[in-house]
Amino acid sequence: MKTVPFAALFVAFILASCGEADKRQAQENTEQAPPLLGPASSVGEPAKPPKMMTMEVNKAIMVTVELDFGEKIPSIVEALRQIQRIHQPADGQGRTFAIIDAYGEPTPEGKLHLSMHVSTEKPGTGALVFSRTGEVLWQSKIEPAKNPGASAFTGKNLTIYIDNGKGETFQVDGSGNPGSILEAKLKGSGQPIKSFWPDGIEREVTFIYSACGCPVKVMAKPSGNRTVRTKDQPVIFPDDPAAVATIQKLMRW
């Protein structure tokens, strides 16, 4: 499987510097999708499509739906395989958006409550369609960013932060091309990750790899010479397997 170039791994993405203000702004760029007009439920009875939205490039939206998969409710990974990504880029090339993380849980009615964090990448249109019923879960026209300084997402750089257990986050410095995150140091201070993040201590790890610069957060802890996730959700970067492969290699998951 192709992986994100390791030498460029920790280069700060242009939309996500190490400042807390930038991360707060990225979170503010995430909108909430309007609810489906009608039940996203029975096979053969698709809900009325949601209104076509208009969004800018480098923004994000949270699409939350309740889906009926029948008798067996799938895992989030399996459910995402039944969500079609429809891309119609203005220039006819590539994709217009990506799902950067997803999470959910079964409802008392036997459906799957699913939230998908969508980041817009280039002008055109985009949509999410539930394969089982053909219903449109989200659709949007995607326009160029109004901010002239905003750049198109290149999909090459990944930035990682680790929480110190007190609500403060610190950027990981990968300039020495470490074999794993535990062999890296903190950017600025040069403190080794192994002394900053003690073995067996659960911390929040933030990954930034999206056009919107939005943080994708997981809970993990060191265990010997590797780390382990302490919570299965969210599913991270389902549309970017190369980034996932690189993260797994670094975290040794």
C-alpha cells in the first residue's frame, strides 16, 4: 500500500500551524449539515434529498444521519463502505471532498446513528449517497475559497499533536525521521516523547491531514515500544488509506 512520504510527514500543513488559534479556527469552520427531510430508514423508501448546499473549499461539515441496515447493524468501517462518495470536480479531475473521520452507535430502534466529518477540497459538487436505499445524505456545490491566501489541499503533509494531560497540546517534531512517534521529540523544546508521554498513560493525540485543517482526535497510550488506541472510535481518514498506513506505522498500531 502506498504511504505518505515519510520525509514530509511532520511538515506543518499550510492551513494548520502549531498555534492553538489556528486549531480553534479550524473547528469553527465545521458546520452542521441540515437534517434529512424524512426518515433515512426503510429499504425502498428513500428520504427526500436534503437541499443542495453551497460551501467554500477548505471548509468542513458534520453530516449526521440514522440509517437502516436491516437486521444486522454494521461497524462504522463497514457502514462507510456502503456510503457512496459522488465527486463532480469543476476541472474534471480528482475529488471534491473527503470524509476525515466518522463515529456512531446503534439506536434503540435498531438503526445506526452515524456522523461523518466532511472536508471540502476543490470546486465542483459533492454528495454522499446511501447505497442500500439510494438516498442522498448530503449534497453541496463547492465554490472557490473567498480567502485569496487559501491553498488547495495537496494531501502530502501530516501534523501530529499530543496532549499533556492538562488540556495543552504540543506538536511532534519528526525532522529527525524517527522510526516511531515514541522515538520523536517535541517541536521547540526538544523533549523526547518517551519522557513527555509515560508508558501506560492515556492521552489525546491529534492528527491534521485535511483541507479544512480540522483536528482528528483519538485516545491512545504507550505500551512498551508501541502505542495502542484505548477507544475504537472515531474511524480516521477513511478516504485516505495512505495517510492511515503512515499513522499506523508511526503509532505502531
